[in-house]
Amino acid sequence: MSLKLNDVNGDASEWAYGFKATSRSLKPVHVAQVVFSHTLGQTSDPELLFEFTEKPGKKPSEELPEEVLDKFDIDSRDKEERLDEIRYTLRKVLANDNALYANTRGSAPTATSDWFVTDPTAGVNVGRFVHYLISESNSDLESNLQTQLTDHHDTVSVLFRPLAKDAEQSSASVSSWKKPDSDDPTTNEKIVPDLVEGFGTLGEHLKSPVAGRINYPRDLRRVVKFGGFALYLFMANRHNEIRTDGNERSQRLPLVFNYTRSRDNPVADASLECYDTVGTEVKATSRLGVEAILDKRGFRDPSEYDEDGIKEKIENKTLLDLKRKKESKEQDDYDTFRYLFEGDPAEDTFDRLVNTVSDAINQSRFKTYTPVDTIQTFGWRAGFVKPRGNRANERRFSPDPEVLEAIILSVMEPGERIALRKLCQRLRQRYGIIVGGTNQDRDHLEEWDIAVGASRTEADPLSNRNFEEFKQVTINLGFGREYADGVTIVSTDQ
């Protein structure tokens, strides 16, 4: 039996997470369109809208369908020029709203219209997981989302109604998220129940369809932002939940949110270390998945896969299914695999094979895209890891205000008023978020071997500078208010 590393990588991911977290292109917009299509139970394909918002340079206005051209009462002498201006303007509107990726048939995470929810092209399994969290929240969140998406009275929907009102609809291929084979992640003490509760609380903040001055785009954005964050937390904490080596940690993997507005201080260093720890934990999760898949496929059998048997299969080029066009490249791949296997220090042959396959999957020459790559790229695309970009390095947790807003609303009931330090305690206990302000911050970090040292100017920059900056962020968001006695109260009063 030969091993196809891409298949092992994907199967290992499904074993651990219940979905294949191996997509290079995964974006929050893809998660949104799956969640929304599952919520609606249908998808729409407004072809006229897509044609109209195509770049005029790629599709000239004169080539637009007559049914589109007839909708505009423009003098024929300058009709093409005027249409080009309108199309460029509408493209900017949609781009600024993150509502439409015309070339990839994307969806609308912030525009309140089911017209923007088309057949999903990426993130199907991942989106099903987020939809599962919403559907299990025992709240009105899903029904409110459905009402909001089909309302059609927001500005963007009204703007494009002539181009989308007759869009053909089809049933969405709604499937439930299947729990992973590794364990049941929905049991107590694991993070899924806290994420389900978070969605339920967040759902209580969504506007009622009969309320005045409805801001549906903001509501949908909050759901999408929290969905992306929930996915990240789930993947980051899986290794600690399924490991059986006796080294389990009692608390969530810590995420130090850096609000110091600098990348050169102890808090920023701790945030960077937390980010690196996420990568290490996700890679360790994949390794457990590889072990389970190889065991399932019979590679633990010593009669065929002892050390000599494995080396023989490497020598004969029968162990891996590589499908290289050039024999020289295939030889290089086998040489790399052999070096990894012979250099692994594990005493047990099966453990050495598992380590080698796991390491090979993470080798760029084998062209696999691992859950580590997926979660790290998704983190900056979702807006809670900085700096952004594929080539950025030394990333830290520094969430956009929209992300923090959704997180806060997921731990506070509508109309609730609590001290800022109590909010910090909730964030740490439920999600592992550390901003300073609690007595257990350092103990939590030390359990994960992460330290926040003193700076040259202050003994405790986490509880001083970072906490103070976090306080100002909550005030700027409209949640916090500092009183004369120095106490800051966080409130979700609408």
C-alpha cells in the first residue's frame, strides 16, 4: 500500500477536527457563505449582477445583455462612458463592503441579502462546523439571520435589486458537521460548548426585524467575525483536548492580545510566543491524526512495515504515491523522505514512520497545505492576527475592533454592566484571551511556558500598559466608561 501524502494530510485533519482544514484559499467570506446558505437552505445565482460588476475593461459595457442595458435611461451618445462610471462605482461599493468577489462567485458577510449567497466554492466543511455552533446555541440567532438575509431593505440590496430580483434559486446542499473520530469535542470542559454559548449570547444582541434603524450589516459582520475567531480557537485547542500522554494543560491555550501599539516590548514578545504556540499545537494535532490514519491503514503491522521493510519500500520507490513527471524529482523526494526516516530518534519503528510522514507533509517540496498553514493564513485574513500578508513574519494577536466587539458581545448579556476586570476574567477563562487585569494571568501563561518579563520602564507591562490600552479600546468601542473613582464599567446597553 503506497501513501499519498495529500490524502493522509486531509484524512488526519478530518480525524482531529471533523473537517479538512487544508485549504490555501480559505477566507472569512467563504465561511460566511456556507453558514448563510445553510441557514437559508437555498442559494441564489444573480448572473446579471455578476456580469454588471465585472471590470468594464474585461467585459465592455456594450457587451452587456440587453435586459441590463434597458434598465438605464441614458442618452445613447455617452451611454457606454456613463455605464463604465456606474460599474466602477458599484465595484467600489461592494469592495468596501466585502460583499462580492465577482470572479469567484463569493458571498456577502456584511450585505443583508440572500442574493449575495451563492454556491460555496471553498470552506464547505469548515463552514459547516461554524453553522453547527450556531444551530446548537439554543437561541434565535439562526432564525434572526434568516430574517435579516431575506429582508432586502438594506441600501446595498435596494441598490442592486433591478439586477438581482429575478435571480434563480436552488436548494443548498445542507449537511451537518460530523464529529471527528478522535473524540467527542462537544463534552464539558472542552471549548466547543463555550463557543456554542458564545454564539447564543451574541445572538441576543442581534436586532429584531421590527426594531427601528436596523443595521443588519453590522449584525451579520459580528456573526462572521466571531465565527472566524471560533474556528481559530477550536483548532488551536484541539491538541490539548485529544492528547493522551499525560501532559494535558488545565487551561485554554493563552492568546495574549497586544494593545501596546508596539512590537518591541515584553507583551508583544509574549503575544508572538502565543502565536507560535498555536502553530506548534496545530502541528502536534496533525501528527496525532497521521498516527491514527497510518494505524487504520495497517502500517503498524511489523510483519510488513518493520525497519527493513520500510527501507526496502523506500529503495524500491513503492512507499509513496508521488506521481512526479520527472524521475529526478521523484528520486529527490524519496531521498528527502529517507533522510527524515533515518534521522528520526524514535525507538519504535511505527513512531519513526509517523514522525517522518508528519514531517514530510510539512515539507514544502511535497506540496501539501497543512492545517498549520491554513490557520495561520486564516488568522490574519480574519482580522485578529497582525501583521497581515502572506510574507509577513513575527505575527501577534492584535484584533481589529470589529473582532473584539463580537468577542465582548459573546460573553456579556444585553444590558449587562460589569467591571472591566471581570470582563478580562471572563475572556481569559472562556477563550484563553489575556490582556492583563486579572491575578491569574501569569499563572495561566506559565502553565503553557510563556513568560511576560518586565520592561525597562515598568515592572508589569501586561497589567499596566497593556491593560490600560485595552481599557481605552473598550471605551472607544462604546462599551466602557471610566468613573471618577478609577473604576471602569463595561456595559452592553443599547
